[in-house]
Amino acid sequence: MPLIILLYVLGVFVVYHLARYLGLNRRFWLMLAILASPLVAVIIMLLVWIVKLLGPNHNKE
């Protein structure tokens, strides 16, 4: 569970700084990041899980 919270905070941080770097409307992008980060965190968790699932089995013959 703490990993999901960490990914959530990281996602908000990355989107906010990307918006700041590109000179976009920060408040809009911060709201978007806060709303979208749980989805991004779930996608990252699924990708990590799939890689872990395929990793050891892929090397076996």
C-alpha cells in the first residue's frame, strides 16, 4: 500500500513540474495530476506485476 501512495505523490510531482517547465497553466495541470495519478499508479503497478510474472518464467525452458 505505501508504494501506491508513493507512486501517487511522484505522479503529481512529475506532472506539476512538467507543466511548470512547459509554461502551461499550473493549476489546471495540478488538478489533472491529482485526478489522474491514481490511474497512472495502478497502470505502473500492473506493468511491474506483469514484468515480475513474465520475468522468471521467461528464462525457464
